[in-house]
Amino acid sequence: MLDIICEFSRGNCIAICAVLVPANMLATLQTMIFTALYRPRSQVRLTAAIASTYALVMVFHVLTWFAVGVVMAPTYILFFLASVCLSLNAWAVIHSPSMARLLRVWELWELGHHGASWGMGHWTHKH
């Protein structure tokens, strides 16, 4: 059964990556947004769980390539992306106040340097 899943993963690599890469990044971004907006912990945990699932599927997909000896830049890049997303989601669940503070500082820095920022549901402009 595992052989069939691994063959499917390698045989449909382009389609799997075309879905997993944006899904992983968007779900992780959603977790970070929920954290920055101080959404309830249950919502942060739910989005982190969904995002982590995408990341873990990507790790499994990469490992199927490592298992057959394919060691190329895309496999390392995908593995790194999944690791970063897993780390960000873990951070959001384990210590969301520190992530929220960092994201708020970044938003304020962007507001000061670019004059406009998306904040709290509307565009704000520097006068």
C-alpha cells in the first residue's frame, strides 16, 4: 500500500506541488494573520493544524523522492519551505503572543516606511 502511495506521489509530482506549495503558504499566512489579530486560540490552532497537514504532506512527498535517490535543488527547496511553515505554525500555537508582537512591529515599520498599510480591516494612510 505504501509503495502505491509513493508511486502516486512521484508520478503526479507537478500537480501535487502545484497544489501543496500555495496551499501550504496561504494556510500558514492565515495562521499568522489570525495570530496577529489575536483571534481565539482555538481558531489559531485549527488553522495551524490545517497548514501543518499541508506541510507534512509536502515533507512526505519530498521523502518519496529522497527514497529513490533523487537529490536535487527542488527537493531541498520544498523540504525547507515545509520546515519553515511547520516552524511558523508551531510558533503560533506554542507562543502566539511573541509572534503577534513581532507581526505588529513589522506592520508599524511598514506603515512608517511606505505610508500605507493594511490594518484592522481597512487601508490606513500616513498623513
